[in-house]
Amino acid sequence: MTIRVLDLRAEGTVDLLGTDVRRPRLSWRIEGDGRDIVQRSYRIRAAVDGRTVWDSGVVPSDATFDIAYAGAPLGSMQRVVWTVEIDTSHGTAASDPTWFETGLDSNDWRGDWLEAEDAASAADRAAGVTWIWSDTALDARPHAFRIDIDVPVDVVRSELLVSGKDHLRGVWVDGVPAALDQPWEYDTPLPYWGTLSPIAAPLLPGRRTICALVEADTTGFFPVDGGAFAALIRLHRADGSVERIASNPMWRVGVDPAEGWQRPAFDASDWPAAQKTGANTHNDPRPSEPVMRLAHDFATRGPVTAARLYATALGAYHATINGQPVSDAVLSPEISVADKHLFYQTYDVTPLLAEGTNRIEALVADGWYASPFGWRIERYGFGPAPRRFRAMLRIDYADGSQKWITTGPDWRVATSEISMSEIYDGETVDARHVSDDWRLAKVGVAPGVPLVPLTSPPVRPIEERRALSMTEAAPGRFVFDFGQNFSGWARITATGPAGTTIVARFAELLNADGTADLSNLRLARATDRFTLAGSGTETLEPRFTYHGFHYVEVEGFPGTPTADDVVGIVVHSDCRETGQIAFPDAPLLDAIVRNARWSQKSNFFAVPTDCPQRDERMGWMGDIQVFADAAAFTMEVGPFLRRFLIEARAAQRPDGGYPIVVPQPQSFPDVVTAGWSEAGVILPWHLWQRYGDTAVIDENWAAMDAWMAHVAGANPDHVWRNDRGLDLGDWLSVDAVKPDDETTPRGLCATAYWAWCADLMAQMARATGRGAARWNGLRGEIGRAFADEYLTGGTAGNGSQTSQVLALQMGLVPAADRAAAADILAADIRRRDMTLSTGFLGTPYIFDVLADAGKLDEVAALLLQTGYPSWGYMVAQGATTMWERWNGDTGDLAMNSYNHYAFGAVVGFFYRRLAGISPAAPGFRRIAVRPLWLPGVGRVRARYEACVGTIATEVDGDASGMTRLALTVPANCVAEVELPVGEWLEGGRTVANRTVVGSGTYVFTRL
């Protein structure tokens, strides 16, 4: 028999490069033929530069994961080569060598932060645009802003840009109303204040009066913080110079102004000078900037044995050496809580260096840091301007010497061919551009936050898709239908004369005339523009933006494009796919699985986002906590979600409150919400359960403890009544008219989640030797308080489906009342013609609750339902991804994403309960194989690549019940098999319907 040990990992990663973990957790898998393979011992050897740094000796243990490196202390920039030898019940095996490499210590960093800013943008910044208001930020009265200026006679062109928080009601020049140069009007409810908007009004030479009217919200869905106004005037003079006038105390402010205040003759001399606003405006609203090029030439000498590039940016960067990309990752260094830390990447660039002269370049763009972000379109929402870049190139020579190339004042900077690139709006490229404005780079201010290595799967192009069809919806407007909603962009190939501009618009929907409908994207313009150089066949592809789309409308193409000319590029974080499940008799369920998978792909984009298309794309904590179970079957999510938890910890408030979105712009309301904030506890628990690694508990423990203390401190009677923050409740439930209508008592939702988190804390405390008594006690207190407050026999709260589901799922219903509680739930489902009413918080658990109660008819009916509301309804309407709302085809377009994974949480139930693949112990060392048989659903085929190896099941049956179960159990694992009551055979022998088996392949058949 052959035993193999393979898939060696450090921190859950193969070939881990640049880690800051100095005692990484190691793991491996065992493969072998036959049954009941058990590891009896292991021995790990590790070396640095051929020198042994750790020999564990023979360790009697069956552990294959969660094994901490215990050798000599590791320094920075060390490559550790390690192997493992195992002894098993079926023989021995030794692995091939693998490695992990440490990154930098904080004192290793050298080199300057270089500003990536053109002269015009630097001058805008120097003008000092200030958010101004009256002396009372929370004042609902209209605020009038006015400035009188003298425009010089040699001004040949002017630009007026303004913004008003929360509502810009109008702008006047010399008393004449001036139009917004935007696709929306002043009366739009969209909060577009975070970036200056152009005003279509020239400022002619002479005395000019500029006025604006702004109103602040003093109540609202989100906490309010007051009003603000910002403006920038550019006067372009005949000699090429530009005079800039920014919002500052030169402007006067009048509260509730008198009639006629906009007229030039109006006397505003008694109006006070505007002052810096007290509103929460921590952003710089200046307009877009070009992508900049930074470059440096250097020489090498002699043979190079290794080279590493360490790079980061306030913005996004794309680095090359000698014209070759250092990586296929995009939008590096990704989004982060930039006032707490920034990520950097480590690249092995050894093959890119040439002997003699070399050139390193970096394009630096807005990325998430500087792009208008959030639905308030806040530019520089994560920190101050300008964009900056920092890098170090380490070159190791064969003679043992070392050379460093670092960013500094000897680098040069120039504008690139990309005149604008933003996350939401897209990218504008002029291929005719020549960078002829090179100058020495300016050293900028260091951000003063730690630099943290990013070792999670990078965002990169994953696959290409060809359109299923192309139509000319209007003359010269060609619409490509890719047959799938996904995240990424289009690569366009074209041949045409210089100056030809091709415009690509990205959409999930089509208008009645077949053109792209961007209305549900709100303020995101989702448009790329490419101007040809006329150099022959040109390939056009953005670098620093992305879109969520099903359709691409191409306008301005020279000729008629084909499917080969416009190719969809699928882009997301490169998490390995680990799960496959199929329903040969129920294609509807296959479609549901497919839709959830594509929504996961689209929204696993640096962090787990809510949607990939509109002016949001943010890391909503509630969405990922309900979806984590399903997500961890579909993809390997350990490193990805641990990276997200770094952000959650960084964003945690001093009082322990986890925010609802991470990272979020600094002006975003810093609020908690039950069912969202608990992701800080629920995600570590899920990761521990799936991958068996207790390090994720340890690194989050202090934050989790602080969160639990935050809730407990405000609610001494153990019902979560106080400090519920935004209090979204069962968001987007079916009966809600507004998304947050209280169709289930919000206090019930909150208290149920608090109880569940206390239980999870007890489990994690026990696993890490912290002791569970404290948490068990808390869970008991919450349970008793919940029963007193919300339970009346089998009725929880108002008896809504979510009330029943949460009370049952979180174990809050006494055993004597559980059957009655499940009956109430089932009765409501039947009353609604076998449909659900649950929203974000109730939906993920409804099937488990019904199945636990034996309500399999209701389970099958909900799964196979194609009427509204249901997953099948989405499929029947042509959905290729999960919708945000059950009524996505008719709901409010202002909040109607067609690519939102939250309702895809049902896929976790598919794997755990229909396929029978569920962890009975962390890391699947023990597997709970208890598949349900639903005749209406029929056969199930599933395969899951767990951290311990491949788990596979095949479930067959007929109208009378399950007849066959095929099972594959990985080496060194045990499966707890539970089959329907009856007589069963396996391998020609009779077996009990409840049995425990070791590794191997089994086929159970019913007699």
C-alpha cells in the first residue's frame, strides 16, 4: 500500500511568501489506498540556508493541522524549507520539501513615500478646499453660501465645482440658475456630495457673484452629523497659469436667507464668514486625477541568486521590472482600514532582473484609497491626499552581498495614458499619450501606520468569457450578452484611426430598446473609454477599475465588433474552489448552486463585498456572516476571511463595538447592528470549524471578548434592548415595505444572536484552554431572559417565521415547546402556499430548523418553489446570480442588486444536510454524514476538498426513501454515518443505520 503526505501548508497557504507570523501553523494531508488509515506520529524538520532550525523529533500524534512551528526564532526575510515524515497504521511516508518565507520587520523598511500626483492636482490640493458651514452643524435651515470675485480680463476658460452635504439645492452665477453638469438634477435623493460636481456656467471677466444653497439632514436612516459645503474655482489665464479659489472663510454664509440673496446687488455684508464645518466630513472632494508613472533605472552586477520586491501604495499600483509585470495581481495593495494599517506585497522577481541596466516602474492610481467610494461618493475617504507609493527591491548576489533599490528623490514621475481611473466610474485611456513630462519625484509625508504583509489570495483575472450574442441595439451601439453576471471588465481588440474613442458601458439590465440600463447602479457610471493610437491592432483593457455586469454596450467601435473583439474577463480574489454538488433529478437546485457560486466569485473581491456593480461594493459584515457556511464549501476561504478579520479588528471601536461595514470611509457612520457586528465572533468560529486552526481564535480573542463586553455592559438584564445601533433587524424580509420594517421584533433578533455568540465563545474558549464556564453562564442568563421576554409556549415574539427560526436555531426554545414552535413555523409556510417570509437573518437557518423538526415536506416545497418569493423564482426570471431582494425584478432600483450572495446561504444546507458532509469536529477530523432524502429533489452528488482531504458522497433513493449512500472518507478521519431506520448492507455485511467508519470508500445499500 502506498501512503503519501502532501499539500504542505503554512498558515493555510502553499508556498507562503512574506508572512509576519513567526510561529506559523503547519498542516499536511495524507493519501493512501485502503481503509482506516491513521497517522501514529510525525516528525518535522525545518532549515534556513541549509542550517537546521527545528527538528520536532518523533511526535506521537494523529494531528495533521494546527501544528505551530516550534523551532529557533525566525527573523525577517528568511526562507524556511521544511519537510514532514509520518508513520501510519499502513506504513510510512515522507513529503517533498516545501517552504515558507518571512516578510519584513517594521525596522526593515527603508525608502521614501513618493507622491503620485500631477502638477494640476498638486495645485488643487494646495488651494486648500475646506468643508465649510455655519457655527451649528446640525441645522436643518437652508444655508446660503456666497462669494463675490473679480475675474481677470485675460481668463480664457473657467471651471466651477461645488458640493453640498447633504443636499445641494442650487447654484447661481450672477443671479442666474446654473445647471449641474451631471446626469442627475439638484432634486435627486442620491447623496452624491463626497466629490465636487462641475457646474455648467462660465465665469466671464469682471465682477462675478457665485451662490449655492445647501440643506443638511437632521434625521435619517443613518445617524446624521450636519451640513457642509465645498467649492473649487479654476480660472485659466491666457499665459497658461491657473488661479484657484477654494471654499474657505472668504465665503459668507447666510442661514435661512432673505429673498433675492442670489442677486449680485444683494447686500450680504452682514453675513458671517463661513467656518470649517463640525460635520463628519473626513474626505477630500477634489475631482479625478490621472494615473501617474514612477520610474527608476538601476544596475546589477554579477550573478543574482534571489530578488524580492516589497511594495505598497496609498492608492493602487501596478509594478513592472524591465517592462514585465511583477505579478498578475490587480488593484494592489487592496482596500484596508488605512488609518490603522496598510498592506504591502512581497514578490519574487528574481527571473525579471537582467545583467546590467534595469528599470523598475509603477503606475499609481486611485484604487480604493482615493476613488470616490461609498454611496456618498467620498473621494479620499480613507485618508488624506495625495496618492503615494513606497517600494524596496532587495537583490541578493552569489557572492553573499546584497543591494537595495528604494523609492527616493532620485526617482522620476510623469503622467500616464490613463487620465482617470476610479473603482465605480471606470477608466479613461488615451493610447496616443506620450509621457513627456518626466520630472523628479517629490517625497511625501509617511502615513504613520504599520505596514502589514498581504498573503491572502490576490485579486487577479481568473478566466475569460465569450458573449453568447451581440446585437446592434441602436446605430453604432453594440450590446454583448455574456449569459452570466460576473465581476471584472471587458478586453477590447480594435483597429482604427488615431483619435477613435471606444466607450464601453457595463450593466446588469437592458432598456426596452436593448441598450444598457445602468439605472440600478445609482451613481456608479461603470464606463470605460479608450482612445486609439492608430498603431494597428490595439488591445484595450483597464488596469485599476472593475465592474459587475451581464451586458456590455460598446459604442464608437471602428466597424462591427465580434465576440472575439469584446471578451469578458472574470476577476476576483483567487480563492481555490473546493466544493462541487449536483442534483441530477433537480436542475433547479443546480441553478441555485450555480447562482450562489457566481455571486461568491463576484463578491470575494479583496474583502467579502455585498455587490460588485453599484456605488457600494463594501464589506458588509452581516452578508458574510450568514453566507460563511456556504462560502467555505464552495471555496477555500481561510486566508481570505482571516485577512478580512484583520480589518474588522482594526475598525473595532474603543468601546468594543464592531462596525457593520469594514473597511468603511472615515465619514461613514460608526454604528453597530445585531446580526452584522457579530461577524467578528461568527467568522472565527466558522474558520476554526472548517480548517481546525485555533490560531484564528487566538488572534481574534481580545476583540471578540471586547464585543461581548460591549453588549453585556449596555444590557444587564440579558435582553439586548440598548445600543443596538442601526438595528436593521431581519433586513429585506418578504413582508417589509421598507427594507428594515420590523416584521420580526428587532430585540428578539438581537438577543438570539447574543445568545448564539455566547455559545460560540464557550466552544472557542474550551478549544483554546481559556475555560468555558463564564460563557456558559452568560448563555444561560440570556436564555432565561429570552424565554421570559419573547416566548409564549411555542410562539416566539410575534410568531413570524424569523422569530420561530431564530429561537429554534439558537436553542432558545425549551425542549417541551420545540415541536409546537416548529409546527407554528410550518403552518405559516403552508398558509403562504409553501413560501417563506424571512429576510437576511432568518433565511440562512430555516431549512435546518425544519429538517431538525422532521418537516421535510416543507423543506422540499421551499427548495423546489418557483413562485415568488423563492430561489426558484429568481431562476425562473433568468437570474444567473443571487439577488439582493426576493423581489429583485420589481423592487426599488435604488437598492436592487442582481449580484448579492446573502440568500445563497442555502447552499450550506445543500452540502451539510442533503449531501451529508458536515464537520463533527474542527477540520473535519470527524465528519457527520447524515443525509436527508427528499424524493422531490432526488439524487445528490457532492465532493468537498477539506483541509484533511477529499470527502465525497452519492445519495440515491426512490419514493419510499433513501436506498444507497456512497461515501469517501479521507485518511486519518472518521465518519459518523446515520442512515434512515432499516436494514443496510456495506461490503456484503449487515450494518446498523448508525455506525462509525474510518477512512476509505464505502457503499451502503438498503435491503
